[in-house]
Amino acid sequence: MATPWSDVVYLISLVEGQDNEGFPSIVESEPKQVFANKKSVRSQEYYMAKQAGVELSLMFEVRSIDYNGEEQLIYNELSHDVERTYEKGEFIEVVCKRRSDDHGN
């Protein structure tokens, strides 16, 4: 059994900023490191999402005080989009899908 709070994730918000040419754009904030518990995506939720064309890949439990609505997460150097959250008192479940490498191509 894994040690509780032994996984490290980096939470990233999308904020208004400027692109490399100085034009207004949505940019990623600096990643915020938090400790988490990696959990399995529930099978029913996984298959329902898959039917809708979304492939859920990971679920983490983090402390509610550490999560502020971030839209992205990095785990083991791989980027993920936050698809859903579920508050459970002082904890929140963060369900993610892996970000595509083709970015809409």
C-alpha cells in the first residue's frame, strides 16, 4: 500500500496574460507543487466518459486548501487537463485526462 500523501502533483491555472508577441492571451500560471494521493478512476465514470469521447486517465485526492480551481495538472512530467472535481470535506478529488500531444492538429 502506498504511503499517504506520497505523490507530488503540480497544479496550473489558466490566467489572462500576454503571449510572446505581447498580445493578450490565456497563459499558464507557475506550477504549484502539492502532495496528493493517487487513486483509480472509478470504472463507471471511466466508461461513461469514454462513451462521450473523453478518456479519463488519473484521479488524485488533494487537500481542499491546496486546490483553487486549477485547470491543469502535471504528474510524472506529463500534462493533464482537470475534467472534474468532487469535494469531500477537507479533501477534493481531481479527475484528469492526459493532454493530447497534437493539440488539435
